[in-house]
Amino acid sequence: MQHGVLGAGGVGGLVGGALARAGHEVMLLVRPGRRDHYSERLAVESETLGSFETSVQIADRFDGQFDMVWITVKATALKAALRAVAPDKLGDGVVVPLLNGIDHVEQLRDRYGAERVLPGTIQVEAEQIGPGRVRHLSAFANVQVAPRPATRARAEALCEELRGAGLGCEVREDEVTMLWSKLCFLAPFALATTASGGPLGVVRSDPGWWTRLEGSVKEACAVGVAEGAKVAPEPILATLEGAPEGFRSSMQKDVAAGRPPEVEAIAGPILRGGTEHGIDVSATRALVDRIVAPE
């Protein structure tokens, strides 16, 4: 398949680089005015996939036919970034978002049509270390997609390509559970590490911070269940207890670098859901307040 990647950061660079190395045509769509900052070589540093360079195309506007258009920008940049992919230029292509949060799925369906959006999630720690240079930090890079009947065959073919490129991929039957499963892990982890200013090991070693994270996990799962997701706090907390001490969230890295954090995309569904369903989300609210209005 032919792949366009909107968002040439850590996630987009890793996915695009792995697919390009496996022999697939990949075009990175970069911000207007940034095209000259990229060569048509993408460098990936990864202990899991190995360190490698591969050839990609670079463009600042979508003007070709692609089977898959990956959306891997930050949620804070989504509206502006989508100007590069006009609906009438998508053709038979399918949009695969790997953004944090939940709200973007309906936004994309409103723009491109319900059958042209294949919701996805990714579990990975990856970062851009320069234009066209990506560092893969986690021992995993697992994609999940939840197709509708019209996109199922393409979703299965996509997973086969990703696995062939060295990434994990799974087709899920339940979109709501897929999205909330990630959010119930990501939101408490991102909020607690960002509010504390330390990696996961610091949060785990401090009873106060761990209590805040644990409370946020339980709140997120309660809202997720009310939204129709099959989620529970126990396996999420077990994963957080066993994750590497140095594990850091992208939100924490954004704040440290002076970039706007994805607070609304990551925490917004939990806070709004708490209000809608009458669920106490005070632990999550307290973490958000420490980030947006630090003492």
C-alpha cells in the first residue's frame, strides 16, 4: 500500500520509517515552510527495530493518491494540519488517526466521511530528535485499529503490512473499548508525570503521587464504562506498576520544552464525562489544575 503520514514527529516518523524500510511507498507531509528542513532520508534509532535510514518522499500538501493517510500530529495542531489533506483529494484513501484522546475521531468523520476513517491507537514511546530523525525509546510499538465493515479488509491488510515492518498490530472489534482502554492508561500517566515533573518511577515511589494516579485511573475507567467501554482499573494499574522507571509521557516532554500540552484532548473526555454521568473525577481535576495553573 501507499502511505501518507501527516505529522513527521516521533510516532509518524517511526511508523513511516518502518513501512518505508519494508519497501512501501511513504510520503511525509510536513508543515508549510518546513519542507526544506527535511531530506528525503528518514533516520530511526531503535533498539527494537535496529537503527536505520530509509528513503521517503517529502511534501507540504497532499496531492497524490494514497491507500492510507496516517494522522499523527498533536491534538493541539490537528485543525491547522488537516488543511494539507482536503477531502476531495483523499480519493479512495482511508484516514488512520493515532492521536491521543477520543474527540478527534468524530471530527475526522465529519470532515472525510464515516467510512473513510479507520480509528486507531498506538502504544509507544518515540520522539523526534531533529527533522527526519526519530528515536524509538520503548521496547514496544503496538498499533490497534477498529474498522467498520467497509474498511475491515483494508484494516487486516494494513496490520499485515505493519507486522511485516516489525511493528505490532491488532484489529479490534470494539472501537469504544479500544479508545477508552488507551485513554484510561494514558490520561492518569500523562497527568501524574507532568504534574509531578518526574518520570513514572518518581510517581510510583511517592505515596502521594501514586494515590493521585491511582484515583485518576479509577475515575477514567468509571467514565469509560459509563460511555460503553469494557475497561477496569486493575490491569491498568498492574501495567503502570511494572513499567520502566524512566517512562515519561509526551505531555511531560511538551511542557518541559515549552510546547502547549494536550490537556483538553487527554483529560477533557474524562472531565466532561464525569459531569455528564455524575461521576466524581476530582483526582483527575486536581492533576489538571496542577498543570494548567501550577503553584
